[in-house]
Amino acid sequence: MSEEKDTTQRRLDELLESGRVDELAEVVQDLDLHASDVADLIEDLDDADQVAFVRALPLEVASEAITEMAESEEAGDLLAALDPERGAALIHELADDDAADLIQELEPEEAARILAALPQDEAVDIRGLLMYDEETAGGLMTTELLAIQGDLTAEQAIDAIRVQGREVEDFYSVFVVDESNRLLGAVPLDDLIIADTEARVADLALDVPATVRPDVDQEEVGKMLSRYNLVSIPVVDEFGVLLGRITFDDVIDVIELEQTEDILRLAGVSEGEEIRAEWQDAVRSRLPWLALNLLTIAVASSVALLFEATIEAFVWLAALMPIVAGMGGNSGTQALAVTVRRIAIASSELERRSDAVRKELVIGLVNGIALGAMAALAVLAIAAVRPDVPQMLSVVVLLALWGNIVVAGTLGAFVPTLLDRMGIDPAIASSVFLTTFTDLVGFALLLGLATALLL
């Protein structure tokens, strides 16, 4: 089996390298590859070959593959390169939420051409979804769902589902609504199937654990699905009218994107930089933050100039400065990472605002005294063999390291907590300013204590 797989991969690689897209399309159809694997093949082709390859694929295969392409690959550009009729045919094969996501990537003129080539009712549905911001529940939802009225019997409901289900993909439960399409609850399919034929749907309906409004941020949607272990969540308006549903597969992509965004922000990298971006884009994204970091580090380092005489008198302080500052920076970054993640996965405002600062203060006190004692013992050992190293320097190192770790841990929790309460994303480059402040405090403590205790 492994040899057959290797042979197939070599065949695909050979066709890719030679640009024989028609043969490649035939091989893909014969192998019945998954849409994600076909998307990888598309991404490996040049722009011109991508268009030819997509034209050669069956509509269903091509449409699913385009939706699986990485965001950085600009699937919208590929769709725009096709003629409007082919583009509309691809869109027609997709669920309305996936179709809206692709249309949203197009220029207005290109989107209008493709929408004009679609059936009117389908175009209206997609335009309705395009009204919502891409990163909200409305931007994630699909209007394709199963909804039945509560006054139906179980037998009537099953008949209705047979009709509706032909147009809906991957349904796991049925929403129950009233005459005004207001959400009343949901019925699991298995309960509906085994129920007495004359049982009323309203009596079988269960309360929906959670609903979302269309303007709710997509990250909040992901938290709610995770909290209640849902496979889909209904989207309702302010009057409780059912607008659509969001399925777990769309939320998985959202969670991945949001986590990537938080990691980049925590490192001081702009969210505008894609993981697979060219080096020019990476430079434009990172250089401003690094320039700011250069300025803040210069401010922290200038503290040393205030203690020039102390450093000249005790040269060993120059070797200890980066140790004290570095340990503070590492401790602060640990507290910052844990606190930002804690805020991100908090299921409620009450949990989000719990006292993370107090916890990190205690951790800093314990870790600081332990690490400070270890460093102090090392200095004492050096002082025993080096007459130019005063034993009192061990006390200076102990207090400076302890104090800086306490400050770093406390700030690592306080800064993101404060930003969150102010409604600001706590992941935005907090580490850049935190490490600078811990450098400043570390230098000031070490040199200030040395001045007071050694001179």
C-alpha cells in the first residue's frame, strides 16, 4: 500500500512539474482525492496553470477544492480569473456560507458579474449573507437548515424533513419554530424518528443551550460551541427569529485563525502578516515593532548611565545585569502568556476577571526567592576564590533578582487583565513593553542596591 501511495505521489509530482494540467485533472478524478489534497495541488501550480486545472476538474471537485485553499493563496483571485459562467457554476455547488466567503474576496465588479449569472433566489441569499461582517456570527452562518413548526406531528415533521433535507448538508438536529419563524427549541433526529407518529413536535422539542446574534464576534461563537459541546448553534435576531445556523466545521477554522492571530500579536507581529507571506511583507509587518522595541530598550539601558560610578567600581555588575533583566523578562513572558490564554478561553466575564494578578504575585514571590537564592550561592562561591568580588554582592543579586521576578510576574498578569477590562485586545504586543519594563526595573534594582550596599 505504501509503495502504491509513493508511486501515485511521484506521478502527481511529475505532472505538476511538467504543467500537464489536463492529465493531472484526469488522475485526480481517478484517485478520488479529498478536496484538501486537490487544494494542495492547485496551490503548487502557477497562476495560469491553476485556472486551466480548475477548468478541467468536475464542478463539484473544483468548488470544494477552492474552499479548502489556504487564505494566503487568494482563492478569490482564482475565481475571478475564470469566466463568470464557470465561476457562477462553481459557486452554485457550494453551501451559501462558503459561497459568500468566496464572493467576499472579489472586487465589487467581479462579484456583481458572478452573482448576475446565478439563479435569482440563490444570489439574493448570498447577498443577504454579505451584509454581515466577515468575522461575526452572521458572516459564518448558513441559511441552509431544517426548521419545522411545533404544531406538526412527528409523522408530518419527518415528511417535511425528507423534502427540506435534499437542500441541506450535514444536519444533526431539527429546529422548531412558530408561525413567525421564532425559535422554540430543537429536536434531535433520533428522538423524532422513534417518537409516536401522532406526537406533537412542540412536546418533543428541547431547549436550545445557546443562541447567538448575527453581530456576535466569531471568537465568541467558538467559545460557546466549545462550552456547550454543540455541533451547530442557531443564529437569531433581537426578536428571536431564526436566521441561520453555524456548524462546528466552520468554527474549527475560526479557532485556528484566532489562535494564530493571538500568537502573532503576542510576539509583536502584525496580524496583517500571513504565515506564508513573502519576506517583503514580513519586513513591513515586523520592522515598525522592532523599531519601537529598539527605542524602549534604549530607554531601559540608559538607566545604567545613572550608575556609571558603581559599575566602574564593581565590574562584575556588568555581567550580572543581563542575568537579572533576562530572568525578569522570561518570568513576565510566562505570566503574560498564561494570562492572555486564560482570558481567551474564559467562558464568562466573571471568570475572565478573576484575580490572575494575585496568583502571579504569589508565584513570583516563591520563584523569585528560590532563583535569587541559587544566584546568591553562585556569587558566594565565586567570592570565595576571587578577592575582588565582595560577599555582599550575593545579597544584592538575591534582592534584585527576587524583586524583578515579582514585578515581572505581577505585570505579566496585570497588563493583559487591565487591557481586557478596557476593551482592548490583551495580546497586542504586550510582550514588547513588558520585557522593556522588566529590563528597566532589573537594572535599577541591581545597580541601586549595589550603590546602597557596596559603596
